[in-house]
Amino acid sequence: MSVPAAWSGLVDDAAVFPPGDAALPDAVAAYVARRGEWYADVVGPLVVRDTDLPGVPTDVPVSVVLTGGAGAVAGVARRAASKGHALVGLEAAVRDLDDLSGNVRRITAAVDSARADGYLDDVTVSVELPQTEPTASWLAAADEVAAAEHHLKLRTGGLEAHLFPAATTVAAWVDAALDREMPFKCTAGLHHAVRHRDHATGFEHHGFLNVLLATRLAFDGGTPEEVARVLDDHYANDLVALARQSDLAGARRWFTSYGSCSVTEPVDDLVGLGLLEVVSTGSTDGKAGSTDGKAGSTDGKADSTDGESHA
């Protein structure tokens, strides 16, 4: 059962990462069981650490987060090929903060070497740059990511307040990606559609719908200030109205996906906002996970009480 292109493959299943920390067998079982659900196409690959790869069935599409940086590329590539894993992505974080560009080049060299050996064909490589303002060195590293035709990975949250970047920072990251015609994925803190303050932690979370709309606006020539305002918007009604008149499927060329340790909550938000239509499978409520059909609250704002952020 297909879903609209705007939502297809939007949510990468990062159930094994904090704060969800699902056991790998449980995450795999849930991923496989979800294949029969009406919203299955909203979900992209299962995201796991390289150390988890041996426990993933070969028919489960997987994106692997490298815990050993560039040095782990060859081992993952060889194992995936020898065991027949459905490897669709590699995700590597830049570790040497004093030489961002050099670190990206080392990742690229390892990937190029693996490809020369016949591995990693059709595997998307996403490179995570630091959660800082895009300084000259950050932008130079982004140039290296783009030159290698990798994707960018942006961290939009975490387990502490300072790990949630300001809207102006995210707007600058999106602008940098689009300026280089470089697709990007996001990770952490984005499993709800609309920006909100978490009641339990007080953390201000970005919304995945905000990010998608901001990407569309930036691509269409919006100023950084206009893009930041969309990222800052807490009002679901405003965002839904904008979504209904925007080419969100086109924006997905650039904002490709985001990792979340919950995949039912994003689906429930989209259904509650009226942006995704339930395809009946015989259930009585049509929901992916919740029973109330609401995106958050009754006043037009999105809300959250779980305090989660996701890999």
C-alpha cells in the first residue's frame, strides 16, 4: 500500500538508539511486522550501529552508523557483501573537529576504496558535520561532502537542551545544503510533526513538518529569516495551511528522511493533522499507534509529553 510521495520513506527506523534503546531483536521484529501495515511505506530503512549488523536479517533494508569512523567502512562493506545484507546507507560523523575537511576526505577515501573493490554500489553515504553555526571550516567541509556526492546529516536534537540547535542555525544548514545541491537527512528530536516544548524536559523540539516546509521555502528563494520563522512556528493550523499549498514531494529531493526511535507517532501526527489519509486494514481506529487521532492539542498547537529525542 503506497502513501503520498511527500511522506514515502520519510522516517528511518532508529529504534535501537537513545532514548528508545530498543533491543535489536525487538527492533527487527517490529520492523518486519510493520510491513503489513497501511503506513509501511512511510518508513525507510532500519538504522543500526555497525556492531549490530550481524544481528540484522539480510532481507531487512539497513542503514549503518559507523562507530569507528572512516576506519570502519571497509569492514562493514565486506560483511554486508559477503552475508548479502540489504545495505542502503552508511552514516559517518566527522570526528576531528580541528580538521573537518580532512576528516571528510578520509571518509571519502575509505568509501572510494571500498567501491573500487566492488562494494557499496547504490549505497548512500551521509556525513554528519558538527552542531555548530556554519563557520568557514564547516562550510569548507560541506564543500567536500558535496564534491564526493555524499549526503549531509544534520543533528537536530539530543538528550540535553544545548543539543537542540536554534532555528536560525538549522536554517543556515539547510541553506548550505541547498546552495551545494546536496540532499540531507536529519536525526534526533524530530519525531513529532510540529515544533513544540516538551512538558517533561522543557526542551524546545523542532518539528519534521517545519523542516520540510522550511526546505521548500528555502529552495523557492525564501530569505534565511523567513526560513527560520517557519522552523520556529508552533501553530499546527498555520503549518497545515502552508503544507496544503506547497510542493512537499519536491522538497523531499533535498530533505530525504530523518531518524526516529518512534515511527507510529509521526504517522499519528500526520493523520491527526489531516495530511495523511488512513487506508483501512480492518482496524477500528485506523491509527498507527495512538487512539485519539490528535496531533497534539486542541488549540491548534502541537504538544508532546514524552521528552524523547532520537538518533
